[in-house]
Amino acid sequence: MEKNERSTTIPGKEKEVDIINIKGIEDIGYVQPDSIFLNSLTPEENTQCQHGLYFQDGERRVDYILTYHIKKPSSSRSNRQSSRFTDNAFTRSLRRGTARLGRPPPPQPRGDPEVASQDHSMDYHEDDKRYRREEFEGNLRDMGLELEKDEDTKTPGVGFVKIHAPWHVLCREAEFMKLKMPTKKVYEVKQCSGVGAKINTLVNKATEPLHPNVEENRAQNVKHLSYAFSREKQHLFDLSDRDSFFDSKTRASIVFEVLKRTKCTKAKYSMGITSLLGRGVYTAAYPLHDGDVDGENVEPNDRKLLYEEWASYSVFYKYQPIGLVRKYFGEKIGLYFAWLGLYTQMLIPASLVGVIVFLYGCATVDNNIPSMEICHPRNNITMCPLCDRACNYWKLKEACGTARASHLFDNPATVFFSIFMALWAAMFMEHWKRRQMRLNYEWDLTGFEEEEEELKDHPRAEYELCVMQKSLKKEHKTQKTEKEKLTCRDRLPAYMTNIVMMLLMIGVTFAIVFGVILYRISITAALHMSNNPTTRSNVRLMVKTTAAIINLVVILILDEVYGAVARWLTVLEVPKTDKSFEERLIFKTFILKFVNAFTPIIYIAFFRGRLVGRPGSYLYVFESYRMEECAHGGCLMELCIQLSITMLGKQLIQNNLFEIGIPKLKKLIRYIKSKRRSFQEEEREKKLQRYETDHFLEPFAGLTPEYMEMIIQFGFVTLFVASFPLAPLFALLNNIIEIRLDAKKFVAELRRPVAARAKDIGIWYNLLRGVAKVAVIINAFVISFTSDFIPRLVYQYMYSPDGSMHGFVNHTMSYFNVSDFQDGKEPMDPHHLGYQVEMCRYKDYREPPWSNTPYVVSKEFWAVLAARLAFVIVFQNVVMLMSDIVDWLIPDIPKDISLQIHKEKILMVELFMKEEQGKMQFIDSMTPCDGKRRNNHAPIARSRSIPHTHSHTHANNF
């Protein structure tokens, strides 16, 4: 097969068109040089090659883009003109030819030798990158891909490599990747009948306005039978329109698979596309979006439809077009948005119940006997000081507002709501498993787990590099460089990085808790010394709020730090595959961020007020700062304040503001830098090509940040929901905005990600189950130890004279003789409201000072403690048993989906059995009765079916 290469320049145009005439294969249809040349002469360069979505010929579609940096000319304008003159069509063709042969291009003429000597080092690195690019691109051509470069763009300093996958490459890679494609065989999807069908019909009619105007979201009565693509069985598929058989998402994923397997070996170690991107040989790699999303003359495309029916805030009340999302972005991203939509939908009943519980607390606050006793105007109980020296005695009725507010979240309905949310989490898990199986059936992913086992992930470039270095270490121990020593020595086993992570969590956790304690204690003492009576009366509220805001700021800062630390620890492990790297990174990031978000909350819920001591024998930090104690209404109100500020702050600042502001800021910076590098003003006003426009978009960073913020939110909704029943409502309102915000970001703000196949959400499901299990235990402890629910029950059924709550407040307080204060710790003013204070009260179960064992914990304390522990055990086991019952009652696979999957297998076997019979009949028709062939030269059809034994095996299975 001969190749003749010729170059021609179109009159009036600066760009050069290279025409490759390949003799002998024009008849097949791979290359049509005449049409290429004619299309290049169309007006306005064939409408700017259809806005940059096609090659210069206007026929071959751009499936992938590689970008690289173009070195700025460092000499004068005359040198630039000279280099432009010498870099003619012949030299460019010669460089391309030598690159294909694997030889370095001839040296180019240089200008001033002094300038050349000054830029020698920079030129060496640029030439090295250029040589690697040429070899890598040559290897891509050997793999069958077609490439076209464009350096004369309106984006200065950036060169673009356009990649097109021809038909034979698409077929080869689709067979290798075992992509399931729809066959010609169509079957009817069985619809449910009876009462269920009528209910579904009524539901569909009622929810018709909620469905987007997308074909993929409408019910289909027929479905194409799908089968893994095979070049030997192309007759099974509808190939009448080859251009649309593989959509743009599939074409991009196929090219990406080729890029991952292709290596550049000019360096000391072979490098793939990941290493080439990391070393600056290429600056970016991405598939193209299908078109624009706004404008009057925008042609209809899937991206525009997604923008109108999914990413717009005006359709916030509608369902998501999940089918179209999967078609454009792939299964992995489609599953994320399907999960997020189901999670948001499930938050609706949880929000309604939470609001009802909150309203119940509001309705019963005036009838709550403990808060009525605290707020009674005749209440004359003198309480012990809240701090040393600066604080004075105070009346219990001053805590009236805190007691009434605590009842809003600490009432009998709280226990019911905790049980409800535990069952809600179990229902959510089961509902998602069923939804996931339905999507697997609709997206033809039912057998993907077997394919995933057979097609192991490719080893990461860093892992291959370390393996090569270790092999070189064994072969050349004496010639190993210091850089190699450091690289191989930096690889740590997983258990060591986990130990480092645990030590980091312990240290930072202790620092956060200790810092908050010091802040609360010092600010409380300072505010009590204020001369303003309003300030002294609102000390607790001011300290709680400001401490919660400080905690929020620390959490936001440490979230970014922990993300970098988790990646650093994972890189040190050098996992073998990308999947292993992603799972380890997700697990480490989740643990660090989870501990960071919930450390202050856990401290308030379970530790604050427990390590205080008593009057006359308080516990001190550094012998100066007294440990803080809870308000008389308990720490539940403070827990609610901390939880609400942290949750709302993370959602508003971190999840929404950062997601909107940072990408727009980065895009603006890149655009400003590009404008400064522009040579001519009129060049900036021209319309950019699609690959140039996508270059200015933010790179896709994966789904880990999106999942992470939702998993942390799921923790806020379930873990401490006993203290904050409105958490599901705020999560619902946030997610309604979050879905459209993420949709707009994916459609308009990010480069198009490479479509990835997935049949589930992976490790995130295990994390969700873990959080749901831990939530049952934590809520049991919150109800038992943080709230006053158990002490009220114990008093009502064991110590109340009339079985009511009258006298509960007095029952929970002990006496203290002020003469037992330590020296220097008593209040500066021993009087309160004009009289001498001899006894003060404090909240605890201790013997009075006149007993034989003063200030020792009383028997009431042990009774309450036993009841609390018993409640934890009973609550935990009952709720988990009910969750397991829900899990057992609801099947993971819907019955109709199970039947459809079974029907597909039978139809597939029948299809191949019919094909076998047709083949055998054809062979019999070509053979006469005597067993001799009728025509020795008659062609025998090549077998295009699976082996007979394979079909027979499948037939026996049914």
C-alpha cells in the first residue's frame, strides 16, 4: 500500500491543508481525498468546520482534544517573519514524515546565536516535550486514530490536536470494551396489570406536569435487545447510519481508552497520557461538548436540551431527565444525579414529620410543667455562680428563655422522630437499591459486573513507574540515582498511612476541642465583668453563637487541608489501579472530613457539662480556667445551635458559594490572561471554535466532591436529628438548589467529562450504610444522656408523689453551702439582691451538705444512669431490628424488572438458536444428497454466530 503526501495552500488563507492520498483503500471508504480538498474550499471554511466540531474536511468528527503549550517567539519581529518564512509547507511535511518514521525532525535554523544560547535550556525542554508529543501522536496513528493539528487559533500560546476515531477503530475498541449496543431485535416491555396498573396510570396523570419535555423520560412500550458489540456479528445491529450508531459520548470514551493504553517510550520510562499531562507535555485532554447552550441561532442539541430542561432554575419542581443525562455524560454521572434526586425526594416525608415534631414542641411549650416551674415569677431559687470571682449568684427564673426553647427540641415527640428517621434511612437504602436495579435494566448494565471482572483496570502510571524503578534497582544497584531512591522509598503501605491519619485526627480534634473550651471560658468570664446589664443577661447566647461561628470557620479551612492531606497519603501508598486509588482516597477524605465536621458537635453532645465537678471542687484547665457547664435546660439547645450553624454554613458557603464563585473566578482569570496574550484586537472579537471555547471551561475534577458534601449532609440529617428536627427541611431546600446548581455546572461551566460505565455508586453506598448504622447509636445516646427525657421518666414513675412532673426541677438540683468555696474562688460580692447568701443550688444528683456524706452522688444518680444505659440498649436493638425487617420485607430487585431480565436472556438465546438454524440450512442447501458439493467454487458464508455449544448451554439454562 503506497502513500503519497502532498501539501497545498488555499489562496487567500493562511492555513495549510494537507492531503493524504492512500492508494488502494479509497474504494473501502476510509479516505476520500477529493472531497477533503473540495470541502476545504467551501465558503467561510465550511462554516468554520461546523463550529470546530469537525476536521478541516467537514466530515470527520472531532472525538477528543489534546492541548499543548506553544512557546512564545523570543526574538524580534524580523526573526518571527524569518521563522515564518522558513517554516513552509515542505519543512512541516518533512517533520510530519520523520515523526511517523520515529526519527527526530531536522534542526531548525536559528536566529541570533546569543539569544539561542540564553534560551538553550528552555529550548531543550520544549524540544523534549515536542519529541515526546510527536512519538505519542505517531503511536496514536499506529493505533488507527486520525489526528489534525491546529496552532493558528485565536487562543495564543495553545496548540490543539484534534482526534478522530474512524469506523474500524470504533468497532475494534467497542468489541474489546464489551460495549452493549442495541440490536435489531425489538420486544414489547410487559406492563403491569390489574390494580397496580390503574394506580400507576393515575399517578402518571397526576405527575404529568412534573416530567420534563424529553423523549427519554417517557414510557416506552418496546425495547431493543442489547448485546455486546462484535465485529463478527455486525449483522445483528442496525448499521444503516454509521455516523449515529456510536454517539459522541461513546466515541469519546473509546478514544480515551486508546489514549490510556498508548505509551510514549522516548523517555527513560514509558509514559501514558496521565504522565504526559502531569509533566506538561500536554496541558489538557477532554472531549467536546455537542454545541452551545444559549443564543438565538443555536442549533438543537442534547446539551441545549439539558440546559433548558435540567439546568434551569425555572424547572426546579420537575423530575430530572436522567435518561438524557446518562446519554450525554455516561452512566457514572447519571447514577449520581439519580441518587441525588431520590435522596431529595425521600427528604420530603422526613421534612414533613420534622416540621410536625417542631410544631408539636411549639404547641406544648406553655403546658410543659418543668419550664413553667422555672419561669414562674415566684421562683426564688438562688443558683451558684457560673464562673469564679467575676460571676455572681443568679436566680433560676433567668433561665426561663433557655428552658422554653429547649422544649421545642426536647419533648416526647423527639424519641418518635429518632425512630422514624432510623427507619427512613433503611427505607431510603432499599428504595435506592430497587431504583438502581431498574436503571441497570434500562441502561443495559445487568451483566456489567462480569465484564468488569474480566476487564481489569489498567495499572496507574505512577505504579508502573515505581515497579520499573524497583526492577532497575535490582539490576543496577550501583547506578541508582538519588531521585530514584527518594521515589521508591516514598511508597508506604496502607497501614502506615492510616496510622498517620489517625494521629492527625486525634491531634487536630484535641486542638479544636481545647481551643473552643478556652474561648468559651475566657469570653464568659469577660462578659460577666461587663457593666452593661444587657450584655450580662445574654452571655450564654452570645458565647454559644460566636463559638459556633468560629467552629464553622475552622471546619471550612480544615476541610481544604484535609482534602490535600488525604490525597498526599493516598499518593504515598501508590495504589495499583485507578479504582483502588479512588476508593482509598474517598475513604481517607471521608474519615477526615467527617471527624472535622462532627467533632465540635460530639463534644457538646457528650462531653460538655460531664467533666465539671461541683461547687467547691471544680475541675480546672491550667489551674485557672474552670470547665464549662450546660445551662439548666441541658446542652440540647446548645447542640441545636451548633448543628444548625454548621449545617447551614457548610451548605451556603462551602457547597453553594464556592461552587458558583470559584469556577467563575478561574474562568475569568483564564480569559483575562488570554486577552493579554492576544496579538490583534480583531482576533479577540472573532468567534472561537468549539475546542477553544471548551478550553476556557473548568476541568472536570470527578464526582468525589459532589458525593462528599451530600454524605456529610446525610450525617447531619440522621446522626443528631434528635436535637434538630428541622435538619431534613433545610437539607431539602438546599438540595433543590443543589441539583440545578450541579446541573448548570456540568452543562455550562465544566469541560465535558469522559463517560464512564458503572452499575452502582460504589464505596459511597457502604459509607451511607455505615452512617445510618452509627446514627441509631448516636441518637440513642443523645436522647438518653444529652436530653432530660430519661430523668423526667424516672422522676415521674419513681419519685413523683402524684405521678406528674410537678417538683421535677427541684428534684434535679442539689444544695451547696457557700462557706465550702475554695479560697479565692468565691464571688466578690457575697450578697445577692440585698441579702446574704448561705445556700445556693446547682444541677446534679448529690447529697446535701447536712447529710453524713455531703456532696457524694446520691442513689437518684445511679437510678437515672441505669435507666439511661437500659434505654440505649433497648432503643438500639429495637430500631436495628425494625430496620432489618424493612430490609427483609422489601426485595432488592423489583419483580417486573426481574421478569424482564429473564425474558431478555430467553430472547437472546432464541436469537442465536435461530441464527444457528439458518446457518445449518444454508450449508445443507449447498450440499447435494450424495454428500458432494454442488459447486466447488460456491462461497460458504462465514459463521456470524456464537458457537453451538454456547447456545446449547444457554438453552439448557432455561
